[in-house]
Amino acid sequence: MNINDRDVQSLSEGIANMPRRMTSRERIGDIIFLNLQILSRILFIVAGLLGYYLYGIYGVFFLAIAGWVIGIWMRHSMGIRGPDSKKGFFVRMRERAQGAKRGILEWTLEKIRGNEFSQSKCVAITEAYDQAMAQLKRCTSPAEQRETIMRLDRRVKQISYD
């Protein structure tokens, strides 16, 4: 199935494979999530500058380290696992499928979005991922691999945005 540019634009804000349009709450949640990710990555710089302004050279080190630690906590609390966001999403879905509790920022973002990942959703996403990975191992061509990944993407979005 080919998706041309016009079809993609008619989907949810240009995101391919979306089963429906995103709600305004979901868009706001995504914007907050993105901004929190950026903040978590640069917090050590902001904290270091604030430390220098308030306490001089010692403040740079102490507050930069504090900002770095808080940034790590923020990413973990939002459910971000590892440096690869795609793999990390599936790692987190597996954790949630096995009963792991949501982080405080993850819980807050899901409440803002109004679309929560229940344990059954996480189990379904994990099963879809496992099936796709097994299929990928059997693929013999790049076209088959792309189609398998597209099917996984469609299935995950269907589960996530039911």
C-alpha cells in the first residue's frame, strides 16, 4: 500500500498511519512532551549558568550536576528508555505490560492527553512488536522489511489511538 503526500497530509497532522485525527488535548500533550524532552537535555546547562550567576565557579559544578541528574530523572519519569527512542518506546511498553507503574511525568502527560496506555494496550503493543521482530528475521528483501515495519507502525497506532 503506497501512501502519497496528499494522503499523509490528510491524516493526523501529517503523521502516517494514524487511524484518526489527534485531539487538541493529544496535540498539547505531545508539545509538552517534546518541550520536557528538550528541557531534560539542556537543564544541566541552564542550571550551570544559574549556578555561576548565583555562586560563582563552585555553583557551576554543583548546579550543573544537579541539572544533569534531574534531567535523567525527567527522561526516566516520562518513560523514555535508552538513546534510541523507537526501541525505547517498546522497552517501556514491555515494562508497562509486565505491570510497571507509570512515572509521575508519564502519568501527568497521559492525563493531559486524555489517552492513557492501559496494561492491556501495552500487552497488545508488545505482542505486535514481538510478532514484527520475528517476521523481520524471516524477511529476505528490504521491501519486505519496510512493509513489516509499516504494518507494525499501523498496528501500534491503531492500538494507541483506538
